[in-house]
Amino acid sequence: MPYFVLLVVLILALTSGLLIRKLLQRCKTPVPVEPPAEADNIGVASESTEMAEEPAVAQPATDECAEPRQTRYLKPTLIGLLILLPVCVIGLYLLIGSPQHLDDTPRIVDKPAQPDVEDLVNRLVAHLEANPDNAEGWFILGRTYLKLGRHDTAVRALTTAHDQNPTATTKVALADALTLQNQGQVPDLAVALLEQALELTPESPTTLWLLGQAAKQRNQIAQAQDYWQRTLPLLQEQPKARATLQAQLDDLAGLDTMVGLTVQVSLDPAWQSQADAASVVYVYAKTTSGPPLAVSKHTVAELPLTVRLNDSHAMLPEHKLSQHIQVQVGARISQSGQAIAQAGDLISAEVTVQPAEQADVVALVIDQKQP
């Protein structure tokens, strides 16, 4: 609005100046003077005649200007233009300009309501139910469920997306969802999907990192180091991620030198029907008395599994596996999810070993019930 007012003032000033200049020029037009009608005496008759024959001499303009016919209406025209010009400019502005800005008074404008996430999800679900052959839609739905923390429904949606379009991207996304559903532990199905994705995209830093994480959780230190060493060169343009991964590699180097036990756990097929796939499996090492020295947490869906128990699994910093000459190793399926053994839990027989000297794998079979 201030710019519009300034424009109108400038136009009026320019137009008025031009018209006034024209009027002043008109007032300075010379007026011809007629010769005397009669001579004063006969002696000057001839002189008068000669003067009469000479051209008229221009006299200076007086205060009153003669008005030629073509400029007679100049003053009314000027007045009319000074009135009409602003009216015309304002009318043009209202027609093609932005009249909504004429009133610059601040006002509160209600923002349009943001769409509800649940409503958008429900619309997408309805669309996919009507058009189920839509891998991209199922993929988007699955990733949305992950962000909302709905891991079970995310796994179902991403499984459908993977079935319809088994690309490296859908395999990694499904593996990620399965891991989150499994409380951060990478299950065997997720590992298989990641290995398939790696065959399709052998230089995918995300796939290599997740496979390294899975190997670390299984205490396969050398394999985890291999995956993460292959990941480092792929993170040249991501210095923060590279620094984080390098720190994890340094931690692995320390774990590789720790005293530990490699434990293999399986479930007797005769007890398979009594174990829910989502039930928690505890693999532990303990003394004959006192709290467990090391505990690794998994699920029945991961069985059979291999884990390496060491000081990184210590329950208390002052009670470590490496501090004891002899320990007992066992595995238990908790039906209630409790860390403390309950009646009805499925368990293995405990095996007594010496951590510093135990080079072989400790094999445990869950085949009995806690009394």
C-alpha cells in the first residue's frame, strides 16, 4: 500500500508539472501592436506612412495574457485531469492490483487445520484394501507404522510390500521392522533378508551396518568387524556416521580379546508347541550362588542361536565372567517375560565350564520344565 500511494503522488506531480509549464508558455505569447491611426501634423505624415509600412513590433507581455482559441480550455482541462487521474489510477489498482492490501492493519488469520495422521493412515489402509496390488502403498504404510511405533502392523505391511516387490529396499525395510519388533535384536529372518539385499546391492552401507550389528549381537566378532570395515569407505561424505562406526569398531577390538564363552542354544522339537515365538529366551552364566554374571536376551523365534557371553553382558560391573574360574551356563524360556525363573518356564540343563580354558562351543538344549 505505501508503494501505491507513492506512485500516485509521483504521477500527479509529473502530470501537474507538465500542464502548468504549458500554461505558462501560453501566457508569454507576444501581442502585435497596431500603428497610430492619425499623424500629429502634416510634417510627419510621410514618417507615419513609413512606420505603417514597417512590420508590427512585438511588445512585452503584460499581466493579462491573451488567450488564443486553442488554449482557451486549458485551465478547466488541468483541473479536470487533477481530479480524474487519481480516480482512474485507483480504479485500475482495484481491477488488476492487490486491493486486499489496502488495509494493512495486522489481523489474525486462521491457519488451515493440519490433516490428522491417523486419518491419513486410515485413508491409505482403505485405499490398499480396495487396491491391494500396490507395493509402493504397502511400503509407505509399513514405514509409517514404524514411525508410529506399531511394529507388528509395520511387519505385516512391509511383508506384503516385499512379497509384491522383493527389492533390496523392501528387504532392508522389512529386516529393520523385524528387528524393532524383536526389541532391537536382529532375528534370523532379518539376517536372511539382509544377506539377500547385500547380493543385490553389495555396497549398501545400511545393509552392511545392520549385518554387522546382527553379527555383534551373536558375538561373531570377526564377522562383525568384516562387515563394518567394508562399510567405512562408503561413509566418506558422512563424517559423523563414519566416526560413530569407527568407535564401534574400536569397541569390537576390545571385545575380541575378552574372556568369554560361545554358547549354542536349541529347542527340543517335542517342546516346540509349548513355546510362543515371541517368548523371551535368556542365555546366562552364573556361579553356584549370587546373581548371574552374564545374560544375553533373545526370543524363541531366533532359535537355534549362537551367542558369545563375555564381560559386556555383565549384570553388575563388580561381578564379571572373567573374574571366575568356574561357572554354570544355561538357557531358559520365560513364559511370563520375567528375568527371575518361574514355575512352568522351559529350561535347559546347566553345564559347568571354566571360561578361561573353554575353547569349544557349549551346546544347550531346552528340553525340560522349571519345577
